[in-house]
Amino acid sequence: MAFDTPLTRMFEIDLPIVSAPMAFVAGGRLAAAVTEAGGLGLIGGGYGDPDWLEAEQRAAGNTPVGIGFIAWRLKDRPELLTQALALKPRAALLSFADIAPYAHAVKSSGARLIAQVQTVAQARRAAAAGADLIVAQGTEAGGHNGLRATLPLVPAVVDAVGPLPVLAAGGIADGRGLAAALTLGAAGVLVGSALVAATEALVAPAAQARLTAASGDETARGSEVDLLRGYDWPDGYKIRTLDTPFLAAMRAAPPKDQAAVEALRQAYEAARADGDLTVTPVIAGEAADLIRQTAPAADILQAMAIQAEQILRARPGLKA
Ligand SMILES: Cc1cc2nc3c(=O)[nH]c(=O)nc-3n(C[C@H](O)[C@H](O)[C@H](O)COP(=O)(O)O)c2cc1C
């Protein structure tokens, strides 16, 4: 495969594909599989569990991988970043908060600093704070996101922060999406939902089966999941998941008081323990239609790369 972008050059990788640092889903095995397949794998440091983090960083073995954090959680627990950087990740991706307080620590560790942003203004701030790479994330994405859509956000961020390289995220799950992202001026893509279906992902087979049967029509974006899990997300961020009857009912009739919230939390926790997918959602985005089978991460990356290369060589829409 012949990809040559600022991303592939920065990390000396073959494919312009980075795997998303998905909390609870992207452990060391998935991250290592992505790097071994020619991309760059990131471990999902998520909300921050120091023992989990260390075990997963070690599970990647000698394969170079990066790490990602939900940055507003680091405010009260900066030691998590120190701990992760001590194991010398290739990159640290920080999302959903100002990266400035952590830029020096990341860069002086030798890791590349990646900022995942949801607006052009955030991209400018992250660039000024010293990011080596910006991920422009559209609202199509699985997991938490903002309101802008990938297609217009990516070129706007490219224009705003260039020549700093930009990755596209949100709704990219096949070679068509990868080719489109490169056409928009991105140096590559950050892929989450498609890798929820990877055999190396820390996802139950029933949840993967739900995803591979789902359509992007079935996703919903809301705050119910965060209320139930007790995560106090900053304003503006909501989580996109495959919807469940339980969450839809909660949206239609929000709990009126704390006692009602507690009752819902207990039901949610019990369902999570049972793996009841009518209550707890599979976290995935609008690309769900494009994800039709579970497969090793290497196969998922290969298929994306081959299809993108074919499209880019064919120059669709142009006369020969
Ligand atoms: C299951 C899941 C968990 C996620 N967890 C995180 C996270 O912990 N931190 C983060 O920065 N982004 C997280 N994301 C968002 C990804 O970083 C990325 O923006 C998104 O997956 C890209 O869109 P896509 O899902 O359409 O590929 C998550 C996404 C998914 C699907």
C-alpha cells in the first residue's frame, strides 16, 4: 500500500489510520493489533483506572502504541498522565478539554501530543497550545462528541491550523470514508466504531452482534448514559450510542427527582452486569451501517486501505 501523508511520516507507519482511544473497549491487545497492521493503536485510558491502564499498556508488549484520555478527568488526577507517560507511549491523545495544562508533560516525555477537538475554535487553541496533530471529530462519531459534522468540519480545521496535520474522525468505517478524509485535506483518520467490531476489542460478542446488525439510523445522542453512570460531563458534550428502549423511555420521561435517578441507576447497573442490551447501549456512531462483521483489526484496516487506494487511483467522477 502506498500511503504517504504527514501522519504516516510522523509515526513511520504504512497506513494513515489511528485507532480511537475508546474507554473500556480499546485495551493493549487492540492497540497493538492496529499498530502491527500498519496503523497506530491507542489505548483508551478513558476515565482513568491506574491498575487497568498499567495492565493494558503492558499487554501491548513491545509494540509501540499510544494512549488517550478524557482530558477533563485529568484535572483532579494528573498523576494518571504521569503514570501513562512513564511507560513511553508513542502518542498521547487528549479529548474534550483544553490540552494546555498537559502539553509540556506529554511533549517532554517524547510522546506526540494529539488533541481531539469538536470545533474550529478549539482546533486553533489546541494548535496554539502545542499539539502535534489535531483530530477534527464530527458529531457522527460513536461516543462523546459535539455538534459539528465531519464533512465540513475537517476542511475548516485543515484551513485553520495548517500546516499542522489534521485527522478526520466521525463516521469513517470503510475505504470510502478514508479516501474522502484524505480528499478533504486530512492526513489520516481516527477510527472508533469500526474497531468495536474487532475481535481484539474488549466487547462482548452479543454487543458486537448488535452492532453488526445495526443501522446508523438507530443511534441517539444524549446525556442519559452519563447521568446513569454518574459522569459529570462538561456542557456541550453528549454521547452517541445505539439507542435502547430503556434510554428512549428515559428521554421521553426524564426522571423528576434524585430518587427516580437512583432507581434508574440501579436498574442500569443490574442490566450492565447481565449484559442486557435493551438497557445498556452499544457505544457506536452513524457508521454502524458500514460495519457488518466482526474481524481481526488487521483485516478491518486492510480492507479500508485497499478500498481507499482503489478509489483514489480511480479518481471517481473524472474523465480518463
Ligand atoms: C466505544 C467508544 C468509546 C469511545 N471512548 C472514547 C474515549 O474514551 N476518549 C476519546 O477521546 N474518544 C472516545 N471515543 C470517540 C473516538 O475517539 C472517536 O472520535 C470516534 O470513535 C470516531 O468516530 P467513529 O466512531 O464513527 O469512528 C469513543 C468512541 C467509541 C465508539
